[in-house]
Amino acid sequence: MATHTVDSRLGMAGRTQAGTEASTHRPPTGAREAPVGRTTGWWGMVLFIATEATTFAVLIASYFYLRFSTESVWPPTADKPPHLVLPSIATGVLVLSCVPMLLSVRAARAGRGGASGTLTLLTLLAGSAFLVLQILDWLAEWPASTLSKDSYGSLLYSVTGLHTAHVVIGLGMLLFLVVAALVGRTREHPEPVGIVAMYWYFMAALAVAVYVTVYISPYL
């Protein structure tokens, strides 16, 4: 009987010790868990891109609707066909700027904040070159085609103008990343680089769609 009592006490002591160890390793009830999956910023950018893609899809559809519903030639005889040299260079520059942007994302994820900042700066310069070329193209189109002259001119400046406005927004994002790299925040927080890169890739793809719609289709 005494032996049974001692074994029982030893068993209870063992269970008590195991429970104490388990409670020691158990995380606090109010502990914050690490986020799982995509962040809010990532989903916010995806939603923004989807919204803007819908806007441009409607605008481009309106362009082709007015073109094919017009009985006269397109562009109208009072207008001149769009120039191709400057828009072709501008579109090529914006598409090629995705290369340093992609390398910037990889550098940021590898913890090389300085290299990421330099590559982002190259992307920023390429986007600025696109902006200058676009303004020069508008000056070349004026006054043969104006915003209020006819539907062709209105669509030409509306489509390219809206796209250019979005590129300016992207340049602001890139400038923010360059400053963040200079102060060393990119090394600790690399995710914003990938989020901005998503937007920039969208701008490049959109540039191709605008180029084909506004500058190539009138010659087809």
C-alpha cells in the first residue's frame, strides 16, 4: 500500500512538472502573430491596378468605337496622322525601365538596399525621359490636332494624358523608394519596392496598349 502511495505521488509530481513546462513554452494569450500571406499594401495595389485597368479599357474601347462609327477617314482630314518616332522611343524607354526595376526588387529582397536604391534611380530617370518625350510629342501634334478640335484630338490627348498622369504618380513612388534607400529603410522594409514595381510594370504594359491604340491603329 505504501509503495502504491509513493508511486501515485511521483506520478502526480511528474504531471505537475510537465504541465509547468508546457505552460512555460505556451505563447502569451495577447501575443501578436506574424502576418500570413500578402500584406494589406499588396492587396491595395492590386485593387488600384484593377480599377485603373478597367478605366483604361473603357477609354480605349471608346476610342475604337468612335473610330469605327465615323464615316470619314480616321484621323479626320482636318487632322494629321500621329507621329511615330517620339512615341516609339518613349514606349521603348518605359518598357526597358522594367529591367532595372526588377533588379531593384531582387536587390531589396537580398538585403542590398544601396543597390536597390541605385537601380530604382535608373528607373526614375527612364520614367522622366518618357515624360519629356511625351511632352515633345504633344507639342509636335499641336495645332494639327487639339483637345477640342474633334473627337480624334480629344481622344488622343485624353488617352495619352491620363496615362502620362499615372506615370507621374509612379515617378513619385519611385522617388519615395530612392529616399528610403538613402536613409537605410529599404534594407529593413524591402516589400514597398515590390509593391511599387507592380505598379510600374502595369504602366509599361499600359504604354504598349496606348501606343498600339493611338499611334499604330490609325495606320492600319
